[in-house]
Amino acid sequence: MKKPVIIIIAALCVAAIAIAQAVLERRGSAPSQLLEIFDVEGSSAKARLTINGEQIFVTNVFIGEYGIGKQREGDRKTPQGTLHAKRAFGILPNPGTKFDYIRVTPSIFACGDREYYNQIVDTAALHHVCTGEDMYHMGPDYNYGLETDYNSECIYKRGAAIFIHCKGNKPYTAGCIAFDQDRMIQILNLCDTSLVVTVHP
Ligand SMILES: [Zn+2]
């Protein structure tokens, strides 16, 4: 073979490898489990769960009373952007999820105090007198839920207890995302910690 031909073949090989890598990278960047919150209208929005590119459901959810774009504790907004689910919890028994599952008993609180800010704690084990959320008395909202990584640095007053949980009696939340309970069970049982949650207008 002549030298220019070899050079051309070599160049084509390099180009082919680069294209293959780009394709693989793009595939890798698409989350296998995606929960999109969109079509925000006041404290209502739509949610779409997609697993391995297949749409599982589109449903109506409730979000923060004042919509999205959370900045600080008490603004009653849901964070905008990307969230990840960390652990599951519930007043009811584990429905079969792969997530670590915190069974909510009367001593389990979502702490809003400086000491354990933005952490789910067992106040009995820690001997902590908690002024945070008494999770056991939040049902049916907390029949099942997922903890998100919002403010995972636990910066005091930046916002705590941003959860994905079941709908309660009100058509809004204080910043969480609320699903019908059967949808919540589906999310718990079909997903794991690779779940990516996106919140956009
Ligand atoms: Zn506390």
C-alpha cells in the first residue's frame, strides 16, 4: 500500500473512534431513570417518569405553594434544576423499594434546628429535642417519600426537608413534590439511587 493511502486509512480510523466515543458519552449522559417536573402552573405541575428511554407515566403533581426557584427556608418554593434521590422513607412499611428505607416512627423527625439541619433523625437515639417536622404525624403525605439532595451541605436556613412524597389534603406543598400514592409506590419500586429529578417551568 502507498503511504498516502495508509495515512488516509489511519485518519479514518481515528475519526471513527472519536465518533464512537462521542456516541457512547452521549448515551452515558442520558439518565436511565428520569423524573421530569414541567408545565408548572402555580402550585401544580406535570411529572413524567422515564426508565431506559421508556415512558412509564405522565401524571399531575403538586409543588410549592409559590411555584419553583427555591432560595431559602420558608419561601414555600420547590427547587429548580436537578435533584437526586438519596433514601426512601415512610410511615407505612417498605413497599419493596431498593432504596434504603427509613421506617417513620414517632421519634423520627426532619430536623430544622441548627444541630441536625436538613437531616432525618431519630430523636430518641440522639436525645435531641427537635423543633423540626414531626414526620410520623404528617400522614398521609409521608405514607411514602424520598429524600432529595437539596441543600445536602445542610447550610442552615437554606431550606430543609425537600422531599418527594404523597399528596395530602392541600393542593400545594411547602416546597416538596407531591404525587398520588400509587404513583409514589411506582417510583419507589421502579427506581434506585441513579434516579435523576429535573424541575423546570
Ligand atoms: Zn431538630
